[in-house]
Amino acid sequence: MLDWLVAHVVPIVFYTAAVLVVAGAIGVIWFRNPIHAALSLLATFLAVAGLFVLQHAEFIAAVQIVVYAGGVMVLFLFVMMLVNVRTLPREYQYVRSLLPAAVVTGGFLAAVVAAGLFARSYLAAADPAALTAVEGQTMGNTEAVGWVLYRDFLLPFEVVSLVLLVAMLGAIVMGRKDRREEDAGEEAR
Amino acid sequence: MITITHYLVLSLVLFTLGVVGMVIRRNFITLLMCVELIINAATINFIAFSRQAGDVTGQVFAVFLITIAAAEAAIGLGIIVALVRLKQTVQLDQANVMRG
Amino acid sequence: MNMDLRADLLALLPELTLTAGALVVLLAGVGGGGRRHGGLAVTALASVGLTAIALKIAVDVSEAGRLFFSGMFVLDPFAVFFKVLFLLTAALAPLLSRDYLERHDYRPGEYHSLVLFATVGMMVMASGTNLASIYVGLELMALSTYVLAGYFRREVKSHEAASKYFVLGALSSGVLVYGLSLLFGELGSLDLAAMAAALGGAERTPTLLTGMALLACGFLFKVAAVPFHMWTPDVYEGAPTPITAFLSVGPKAAAFAIFLRVFLGGLEGLTPYWVWLVGGSAALTMIWGNLAALTQDNVKRMLAYSSIAHAGYALLGLLAGSELGVQSVLFYMLVYLVSNLGAFGFVILLESRGYAGETVADYAGLARRQPLAAFGMLVFLLSLGGIPPTAGFMGKLYVFAAAVNAGFVWLVVVAVVMSAVSLYYYLRIAMQMYLREGQEGEGAEVLAAPWTARAIGVCGVFVGIIGVYPAPFAAAARTTAALIGVTLP
């Protein structure tokens, strides 16, 4: 029994994670309560991180957990609590009439592309050690990612720092209290 | 045997769920979460292709994807906060003052 | 290690200068400084001016066509042309906005700096030769403009505009990046030249084509082509009018820049496949954009549909794919920029019945009350409609010629017919101005806004000059047509 488990560790982990990913995604669409949906999304993120580890992308897996699960989801939950999402009036959540059409279209698209994707399975996978090496020197996944990031992708890296600045600026501009805006809000209601 | 195709099919399912979710849900917060699903699907693709080719480039781009997705989420949430303050709703239909 | 940091940084000098300027404006606008509308607008304008000088320096110092930052960035004439366009937009933006911001009492510091950041993003997009730098520049521009659309916090319409623009933008970015992932997988690189090379021998698998299709859809979203234009009119109507003007010109031109580079440069090998998608979209865009504009009473919505239609005309140049085609798109972007900003400038001047309340009827009798303003508006309307001797006529001429030469005769027929249809809604405003009688006090007042007036003046001058003497501008666009790594037919 144990031997079988050890021999099949990769498929077991993959399928477990894959089921969690899809279940979490379905949960995001399904749940009425946004907080439940958020927790469902959290499960998806963690499962995806597990998949990354399986793909020899250890650094990205860690970033996924720290940034997505630890940052973005916390932000979501904070905002939901800030706006008291549960006390908002329960409103009609779905556009019922669109659901069958959406599902059929989505399914069709998926089937078409999946048919083409199977061709890839016959290509050989490269040696995973290549993901920890740069120019022949073995150094570990994080260092390899770092080398390529700061050498070849320096420009996008710097521009992304501006993106983050704008995000911060934008969040402040949109989120700050404006005394006159509250008066306008009173009139609007 | 788990091949790259398994990952690609999984990400396709995720992508489809994200897009379908955006079309049928009216709640702005849920919409944002579906956007995150779509970007995660793309990230899975990049990582999987990176693994198959033995090239770290895909992983490096994944860093950018995650960062930009987080920035987008921040702004989206800011817009939500502003919207709720003014209109007491996160339903896009209710916010429809202008002809759709 | 292929890094020559000094040369790389010199090539990036314009973007660096503009970023510094944006930061200065941001800091100057903090606290009490937020009341200095004039000072902040001047600072923003000065930043753009310095950036223009920096651009000249960078171009002089750098070898043309050389790739910087490990193949991420290039300063070829194509990029320089677009950067000049973006700087022109960024210069006119504070001029158009300053009076409007003061009248509606919103803080100018963050506003002007966000406009400048968006411009930095656009400049990075224009120079991008690797899909990583293109995507990152795109997101920088997009995030800045989401916030700008919702800047007028006290107006419900502005919030709605920001929400809808955000959803639209986020969805299109997601689709775009997923398509990108499939392309990356099949072609092995994000670098446009490498992708073009890989396409030489690669099999056209369904995965590759789906990736290409999704990428094309993402780009068509960004250009607001039909059927990916949903909510664009709402966004244009709800956003603060100077931002609508900015959105209709800057991000659209930037989207065309990357569309051209990626689809005519990197993915040129796949042309037989995407012409159907883009061609169909172009036809729908021209037809739907113009027909929908006919029924609009709100001038901002009407101009929104007009912008959609103009994107359709420009797509013809993209489809042509030849050197003339690329040249015509670049020239069209310039023409469209000055015409549209001029028209929106007048909409800003005339806003009367509260926020975004201007209807066609508001223009009644304007010719009698303010003959100069009416004439100016007429000039821009004629240019948008494509009547000689305005710049708009020249722009359409080039694009239609390129498309005909490339064999897209049917599309040009549609374009010409739709262009004629468009005259109806442009001239409808002109008729209101000149032929209708407006009562005293009713209709819109032309408000005192000297800065906006100056901006309109600049646009008017351009429209006139380009219309009569297009050669030097067209020549500037012509020398830019050699795209990275691919020889054009």
C-alpha cells in the first residue's frame, strides 16, 4: 500500500489539487454570500500554489501564497467587512436567462481548445534541473528566477513598480473620505 | 502519467469558469474574483509551459502577472468602496443611471 | 550579459523625465497645494515639455533600431512618432482640464499626475518589442485611466463609468493574457522577433490559433471595436469630459500601436487567419458605430460612438498591412487626435445643464451668440466627417487608399458609405448652431475658460494645416513603417 502511494505521489497530488481548484472556482460563482465566495477563492489559490510546486516553480508558489492568499484575499475580506457586505440588501444575483447560453458557449469553447491541447502531451518534457540553472550554473529556482528577472526583464520590472504606485494612488483617490461627497451621497439616496 | 496537457486542460476549465462567472454574476465583488480566476488560469499556463521547455522565462512573467493582478484588485476594491459609499449597492444593475 | 546600462537609460530618458514630472506634480498637489490649479497645470505642462526635449536627446544619442534592455525596448521612428502623439495629448490634457477641474472643485494634483503616469505607460507600450514590456505598459496606462474615469467622486455617473470601464478593462486584460500564454507556449518566447522567427517553421496548431484569436480579441477590446465595445459609450458619457477626451485619443492610439507591432510584426506569419476576425470586426465597427450615433441626443455619447467608428476606419489600415497601410494608420491617429480633442474641447466649454447634460439642442443658435465658437466647432465636425480641406479628409483618404491597394475593396465601400452616413450626425450639430433660433438664456453658455480655449486653438491650427498641407506629416509617418524583424511587402 505504502509503495503504491509513494510511486503515485505525483498523480495523487495533482488530482487532489486540481479538484480543489475547480471546486473553489465553482464556489466563487455559486455562493450568494461574497464572504463564502472569497473563502472559496482562497482555496483555489492555495491549490494552485500546490500545482506550482509540482511544476518545479517553488519561488512562484511561495509568491502565490504570500501575495494572493496573504495579500489580495485579506484585502478582499477587509473591504467586505468595511462596506458591511452582509447588510446590503439581498438582491437578485444572477441573470438567469443568460446562464444556459453562457454554459453552453463556455463548454463549447473549452471542448474546441481541449481537442487541440492533447497534441502537446506527446512532446517530451525538459529536464527540470534546467529551471534551477542559468547559463549552465545550478543555483536553485529562486536564484534562477532572480537572475532572469533582474537581467533580462529589468524594464518591465521598473515599470511594474510604477504600476504599484498608481495602484496605491488610485486606491487612495477612490477610497478616501470627501466631506462634500458624503453630502452628495445623501442627496443621491 | 501527468503530462502538460493535464495542466492546460485544467487552466482552460478555470479560464472558462472565470469568463462565464463574469457574464452571469452581477455582484461587482464576485466579478473581481472571477477576474482573478482568469489571471490564475493564465499563470498556470505560463508555469506549465515553462516546465516543459525548461525555460525560466515563463516563471518570471508569472511574477509580473501576480503583481499586476494584485494592483488591479486594489483599484477594483477602491472603486467598490467608493461606489458603496455613494449608492449603498454593489450591484452593477442598480448603478445603472445611464442607458446600458 | 548584454547590458549596456548607460545606453539603455539614455534611451529611456523621456519616460524617466515624465515619471519624475508626475511625481513632482503629485507631491506639489498635496495638502494646501491642491488648491493651486494654475500652478499644477503649468507644472504638468512643463513636465511634458521637458520630456519632449528628453525625447529629442534620446533619439539623437541612440542608434536607431537598436534594442535596449535585453530586447524589451526600441526607439525606432514608429515609436518616436507615437511618443510625439502621446506627448501632444498629454500637453493638451492639462489645458483642457484646468478650468473644468476648478469649476467643479476637484483636487488637481492627483489628476494631472495620473494623466502623466498613463502617458508613461503609453510611451512604454509604443516602444515595446517584447510582450512583457508591452503588457506592463498597457496595465500602467489602464490602471491610471480607471481611476481618472471615476475621479469626479460626487457624480454617480462618474462612479458608474469607472466601474464599467474597470470591468471591461480587466476582462479584456485577462483574455489577452490567457491568449498570450497559449502563444508563449507554442512559440517559446515573448519576444516579438523570436516569435516571428518561430512562426516560420511552426505548425498551425489549434492552440496557436486560439491564442492568436484571444490576443486579437483582447486588442479589439482595447480599441473598442464592435462587438467588444460594450459599455464604452457609458464610460465616455459618465467620465469627466476632459478624461473622455483623453481616453478617446491616447489609449486608443496606444492600443493601435501595439496592435500594429504585434500583429504586423510578430504574428505576421499568421495573417491569413486573423484578417477574417479583424476584418469582420472592422466592418461591424464602422456600421454599428455610425448607425448608433445617429440616434444619440447626448453629445458625449454621440462622440463616443463616433470614436468607435473612427477606430473602424483605422483598422482598415491595419488590415492593409503594407507600408502604406501602417503609414496611414499613424497619420490617421494624428488627424483623429486633433479633430477629436478640438470637438471635445467645445463640449467642455459648453457644459451647461449640470454634469454631462449637454444635448444637441444645447447648441441651438450658437452661431448668433458666439460666432467664433460656432465656426471652430464646425471645423472640427467637418474634420471628423472627412470633408476637405480639413485634416480628416486626408486621413480617410490615406487609409482608404491603403485598403484598396491591398485588395479590401468591399470594406472600403462600406467605409465610404458609412462615412457619408456619419455626416448626418456631425452636421446635425452644425445645423443647430447655424440654422436654429435659440432663446436668450436657454441653451448652453460658452463659459469663460481661457486655457481650454488655447487648447482648442492649437487643435484648430493643426486641423487646418494638415488638411491643406499634409505632406510633411505623412512623410513623418512614412519613415516609421519598418517594423521590427519583418520586411513588409
